[in-house]
Amino acid sequence: MRHIITPGDKYGRLTVLREVQKAAADGRRYRAALCRCDCGKEATPRITSLRSGDAQSCGCSRGPPKYQPKRCPVCGTLAVIRRDHRTCSRACGYELARAARQAANPSYDGWHHRVTQARGPASGYACVDCGNPAQDWSTVNPSSDDIQARFQPRCRSCHRYYDGAVGEGNPRAKLTSEKVRQLRARRADGLTYRQLAAEFGVSDVSACAAVNRKTWAHVN
């Protein structure tokens, strides 16, 4: 079946300008369409690709290319490097990571690498707040260069509470400590979770979790 295209037809982000003939790698010719993409670039996909929906743009809809020409910050080589990589090779990556760990002002990850190297994983300690097995190293004094003074071992829940990520410290929290107390009191009066959700502006799942102390467990 011969596919018919008309100048002005729209396929995704591509607008057909005219039909052209192109040659494949083996020398065989095929029908293609000269198209202008919404981004302003021109492309010549196969007509069959246009009609099947495989060709939707000049490639701009896929985002930036996966590989980009960049200069390696370690060896200075101009190379084609993956978008999410910084160096041209694994060896240069190790060198860059080593320099970051030994820097006078290390990053957040650099500090945590240092405390793990010096004191071992946090799982080998008890949480300083609740006494349960710790899971994370918690930063308590970010201005100190002493590993012992800068970090304390904490379990995941205590760590989140210490950093203000639970309760009213969470910027996405819809409840407050006082509202949680009122919600629990209203539940004791016999209201359903759906009624509580409508009254306090939360979902019935959130209301149930707050009443049963799956969340807001620190509120008495």
C-alpha cells in the first residue's frame, strides 16, 4: 500500500514540507518526508515511520542527548562523556572522588564518607535518643571539623524527627500537634475517619494513621 502525504500534514511535532527520496546504507532508495519540527529544526524521517507514529519529532522531545562533548576535569581530555558523568573514565572518576573526600571543605557526602571510615557504619551503634539500633549518622554540629562532635548515631525515625522532617517541621504537613490532639478526641467521641477527614481537611487514611499513632507518634 502506497502511503500518501500532503504538505502541511502534522505528525506529532513534525509538519510535512514535501516528499523526498533518500538512500539507505545498502544503496536502496526509500521515500522520506522533509519536515519542520516545532523547535525549528528540519528532519527527514521515513514516510512509513511518520504514518506509524514512530517519528514524532526531530529528536528534541527526547530531551538533551545522552552523550555530550565535555572536557574531563581530571586529565583535561576533550571526550564524549555521558550526561550524568563528570569524567572521561572510571580511573578519572576515582581520582575526582578521592580529591573530593580529601578536600578542606568536603561536601555532605564527603563528610559522611569520613565518619563511616573513622567510626564504621551507624548500624554498629545504638540510637542516642531511643536506644534502638541506629541506621544513620546524624549531623549535630555542622560547624565542627571533629568527627566525634559533628555526628551522632540515630535510628531512622529519630533522625527524621531531629532534622524536623516529621510533625510540624515537615513543610507538607497539614496537621499540627494541637489539631492531632483534637482529632483523637473527636475519634473518641465516635466520629468516623471519613467525618474526621472532612472536618480536618485530610484524607481518611491520614486521619486513621494519626489516631492510631502510625504518624504523629510523638504527640501525647
